[in-house]
Amino acid sequence: MEDAGDYTCTASNSYGRDSFVVTLVVQDVPGSPHGLRVSQRGSRYLVVSWLPPTTTHTPVDTYIVQYRPGRGTWNDGQEETVRGETTTARLTPLVPDTQYLVRVLAANHLGASPHSEPLQVRTEGEAPSAPPTSVRSDAVSPTSLRVVWEPPPAHTHHGDLLGYHVGVRRHDLGNDESYNFSVVGVGAGGGGREVVTDLRAWVQYAVAVRAYNAHGAGPVSPPVVVRTLEDVPSSPPVGVECSGGAGGTSLYVRWAPPPPAFHNGLLQGYRLTLTRLDDSTEKVEELIRMTSGREESVGGLRAWSNYTVTVAAVTRAGAGVSSPDLICTTREDVAGVPGGLRALQSDVGAAILTWLPPHPPTGVLLGYTLNHRPPHARAPSQHPLHAHANSHTLTHLSRGTHEFWLTARTRAGEGKPTPTLKLTILDQVPAGVASLGKEVVATLGDDVRFVCVTVGAPPPMPAWSVDGRHLEKDGRFTQEADGSLVIRGVERGDLGNYTCSIHSVRKSPYVHTSTTYVLHVQVPPKAPSVHIADATSSTLTVSWAAGDTGGAPVRAWAVWWRAAVGGGVWHTRELGRTHSRHVINELQCGTEYQVYVTARTHVGVSPPSRPLTARTSGSPPVAPPTRHVASGNSTGVWAWLGRWVDGGCPITHFTLELRRPRDPTWTTLASSLAPQDVYEVGGLQAGAIYGLRLTAHNAAGATTSTVDISTGPGGGLGAQPAGVAAGRSGRGAPEDQEAEQNKTNLLQQRDTYYATVRKPQPVPATLERIPGTTEKETGSVPARRAYLAVSGVPVAPFKAVAPNLGWRPPNLPAAANKESKASSSSFISRISSCI
């Protein structure tokens, strides 16, 4: 190759001088291309370019670009051949996010050059091309499904998997409904599991999973259809009606089922509940009847009584929500037997009779009939009495034994009589107590009067005792002239048995000498005890137990709640007496609330329970790994908003701030940026480091992530933690090596370009003929130039010098000329002339 060059033959005489130039081109395999670099890069292709060999006298027919995956061998590689005048090649198809080695060779008819230095380059990533595998799902509760899956095949990841989207949709609504996706991180082994909540009970759902990386989400897996578990019906039966049955001791109830959307399972029947409250005591009479029909006749009830009727639908999970309380009244019945008929001689030839109304009442009391049969009489005399009467005095009675009995009547008819009572009228009046004691229910602060009517001659002196102890009179306890006891402003501690008794020497063993009143004092209920049983992202389940009800049955509960921060309006929901828990719906995710409960009886409302502070589930957003927060190129930055995890509460907006190079202040670019996959910040200075601060907001709070972004030449270096240099994180090292190699090759190509434009155009190396030309010059004979091509033989160039027509290499001294002649004799014969 050293023999190539321009050879000059010069002849001169007295008439002048002439020269002839021969150019010798020695052909061989081309030299190695250099300056190999990546000019374009995609996920499935690469465009590489290079500089031709520096030797200019060897023709290049083709370039052969060889490439293989980084972990393979060149024997397994592929190659792309392009024409010799082309110095770029497009390599396709390639695998996304894969490291490749690329080298190039120049070739002609003599062979191929050594390959260039291999270039390491990674293809761009793209969204995964295959769905997750082995997707399985099963129901864990009426409102949740467990989903388990394995990752897609490794060769389809096309980048680091950042997580998964777990999607659910109603299967019964067809394919028109889109999936509702939630974001899940990558679990151990690359797969994942998730419990999807807030679903509807006994509904078929289609479940699908898709993987995502920095470039987007892949295809969804084939749907898996699974049904949630049964739950109790979430809506009560509708159209509940009732009416009194025949005889006053039954009720007829009918209803319709809940709307189908709220069955939450297969209806097994209905639970019919009838409750009768006795406000005078804490007793609650409750009758439960299970039925599979939509109507029921319930007997064995108390006549002329109010019953609270509720109906609940039943699935295999239990009874659901009861219908609103419906007050139903049984029909009237004939009157019951008056209670406690008592007869005492009140004077000579006179008697007093006392009694109590029938209990329980069976209708509107219209009046009484007192039956009196004197001694030796066959037929009794009847005395009609008013309904409000509770005593009656008969006079002009003869001596002897009299018989008495009493009946009551309602609109339904007259009831059974009391047992016959006998009284013997004497000449002297024995002492006794005519009043009948009973249970008295008083409300806190009421005034109470206990009547004590006595008879006898001389009149006896009544005395009062409570629970067997003598009652001391004070400002609240007074005894009136007729013997009655008055208690003013009763208190809870006043309850007890109050007995009026007489002290007289003329006592008869057959005469009542005392009577007892049982006092119940009812007060407002105490506060119930409350706790939070469960919490979701939008609900709180409150459970409670009754405290001291104050001697009266609870009629209703009230649940109160409001946001704990900032106060605000209290919200309330009143519930029936049978409830002991309540689900507060439509709450904000990840928010603290204050909750308390009150009880209500006919006496009053309890104080509030101790307020509880409870938080709905959910947390502030979770930032992705720092290197996945943002990326950039030479003039812009991309903030990857879609990579943030919402923490269980939907992200409402983002705040984006930018810090420019050498500027400590932050500039707010967007304060209410809507959630989206990516947000671009353009128009930045190339080769600078910018600070990017991104804050995600949801109902539970806010999370901030701060990164430094380098806008390097030719592309971004990616997001780095603030204060951490680029290229120090594991997987970035090969990419940085690749970028550095491309940069070196680019600079080399640039230097070669600038050197080339300063040099004369090289002689074409593809000529095989020897053209000759004569150039005329003033005072001399123009030189002739020829091009000589020698194939396959490395010959050093020679230069012919006048006047002796000798040949010598252009860069050798004259001493080497003799040796040069011998080596060049093999091709001098091809020169036709040298004049």
C-alpha cells in the first residue's frame, strides 16, 4: 500500500522540458469504518450512521452492519447490508428495551475490512405487549374480591414494570361498561395481589389485569368472571300495610319485595316483627314471625293496642334492612274484668265499693255496671256507673250479708264480671282502708298524690311508710287532711313501695287495713356507649349499646357526625329502637370525623355520648421512585403524573413548581393541574440542571417529590434525586456508557468532517484505466498525468524526476532510487510513452 502515489517522468533538452505524471492506486480490502453512532432510536428499530474508511484508494462496494443482543454471541447475530455510497442503516425489527451491540464492516470484491469498534445501544422501551398471566379471583366478602396474578412473560415487559392496573366492571351490564382500574405495585416474584373493595353484593364482575411501565399500559388479560358473596338485603320491602283482624287479637300485614337491585342474594323469605311498648315500664313485647309469603295474619295479640310493625327481607346471609316503623292498632274487644274490687262498711247502713279499671284495656271504656244482691234477694239490682268512676257508695242497706260484682263494657260489648264479693253490714263500723293501691309511673319533677280513704268509727289515723320504714314528712312529702300523701317534684331516689295503714283498736280480721302504691320514677336516659366498628374510604360503621334508659324503653336513636377539622354543620340520622349500629355513607376519603349518639325515650333525650374521632381509610398520595417522577431531553421535561399511587383516595390535582439553574427560588407552573398521564414543560435551556417539585393532593393530604433534571445534549439523562449525580443508579450505567460512546463518536465524526473540508478532494479509487492529458505551460512542456491501478499488490507510490527519466518514491531520498527502480519495473511496461 506504500507504493501508491503520483509518479512523474521528466525529459528535457536544449529546446525545453516535458513531464508526464502517473498516479498509482493500489486496491485492497477497505479499511474499517469509524465514528459509528446512533442517529435515531425507537422501540423496535435503530438508525446508525458511520464515517467511511480513511483510506481513499480502496473502493467500498457495500457496508455490512452486524448487530446482536447484548447477551448473545455474534454467531447468533443479524446483519444488514447497504450500498457503498450509503453510510446509514436502519436495523429492524428489534426488541424494545433491549441492549444491542452494533458494528460495521466495509467490503468490496477483494473482501471485508475489520469491523469497527462495537457500539452499545439500548432500544427505547414501550408498553408491555402481553397481559399478566394466571389471573385468578375469588370472593372474600359481599363487597370485595381478591385478585391474584403472575407477571407477563419477561420478554414482553419492554421496560421495568412499575405496577399493575386491576380493573373490574359489572359483567351483567355487558361490554358497554368500561373497567374501573386501581393501581397496584409489583409484588414479590413480579406478580401481585389485590383486594378490590366497594363492590356490590351478589353481583357478577369481570376482573382483568394489565401491566404498565414508564411507556404506558399493556393489554388487559382475558376477563375472569366472579360473583361477590351474598349479603343481607340493603333495601326494605315496600308497600307495607296492615289492618286489624277479627276479634281484636290479630293483625293482617301485607307487603311487596324490595327492588331486585337491592336483594344482594337469593330471597329466602321475610322476617315480620311486631313490637308493643309499655311506656309505664321498660318491658318490650316483641313477636317475630318468619314467612315465605308476602302476607301474614298474626294472632295472639293484645286487643286495642298499638304495635310497631316492620318487615325485612331475608337471604342466606340474614335479615336485611327493616321497613320503616308502621304503627298498627288491633281492634277493640269486649272489656276485661275490673281489677281489685273492694267493699267496706262506711257507716251504719252504708257501704263503699272501690275498684280499678280493667287491665290491660281492650277498648274505649264506656262505663261499669255494679250488681248488688241484698240479703234474701234472688235478683240483683244493677247500678250503671260512669267510665271514670273508681268508687261508689250505697246507703240504706239492711243488716245482713250483701253480694256485689262489677262488669265493664266497651263498644265491643260487656266483659266478664269480677268474682262475687260479700259484705256483712254490722251495727258498728270497723276501721279499714278503702283505697286500692296500684303501680304509679311518674316523670322526674312531677307531683304525685297517693289517695288513702279510710273508714271506721271512730275514724282511724292513717300512717305512711316506704319500703317498710316510717316516712318522715319534710318539704316535699306532705300528708293531707284526708290522709292522702303528696310528693312534690319526684326524684329518681323516691321510687319504692308506699304503704298507707291504719292504727285502731277496732280492727276486724275481715277488713283491709292497708294499701300499697308502687312508685316508678322515669328520668331521661343516660348516654349510650359508642365505638367505631369499621371504616372504609367513604364510610364509618358506628356501633353502640344502651346505658341506663331511665326506667323507660328507648324509642329511637340519633347518630350525629361532622368533619373533625374545621368544624362545620352536624349531620344526623334518626333510627328505630331496634338498631344498634349504623353505616355513615358518602364521607370524604382519609378524613377525620367526630361521631356521637343519643337515645330518646318518651321522657326525653339522653346527653350525647362521648364524642369519638375516627378517620375514613385512605392516605395521602404515594410518589413513585424518584427516577420515575420525571424525565427530560435537551429542551424539555416530562412530569409522569400517571405513575403516582392515589393512596386509596382519588388524586384531585397536582401542583408543579420549577427551579431554574443557579436560581434558589421556585416558580409555580401549575397549581391545579388535573390528573393525567404526563405533563410537558418545554422551552428549557439545553445542558442545564433544573429542579422540579411535584405535589399530589387528595382528600387525605398531599405528598411532595423533588427531583433534579438534567437537560443534556442529545437527550435527557432522566430524573435524579436532588443532589445526586446522574449515572449512579444500577441500570443507568450501560445507558450512560452508551451515551458517552455516542458522544465520543459524534465528536470524532465532527473532527473528521472539519478536517476533510480543508483537504483537497481525493482521487477516485475506482478508476482502472490510465487517462493521459497534456497541459501546456509558458516556458515548459506541460506535464502529462495518468492514473494507474494495481489490484491486489501493495506497491509504494513513485515519482519520476527529470532529466534522466529515473523513478523514485515521492517521499524517499535519492539514494533509495536504485532500489525503487527494480521494484517498479513490473508496471513500467504498462506506460505507453514518456516524452
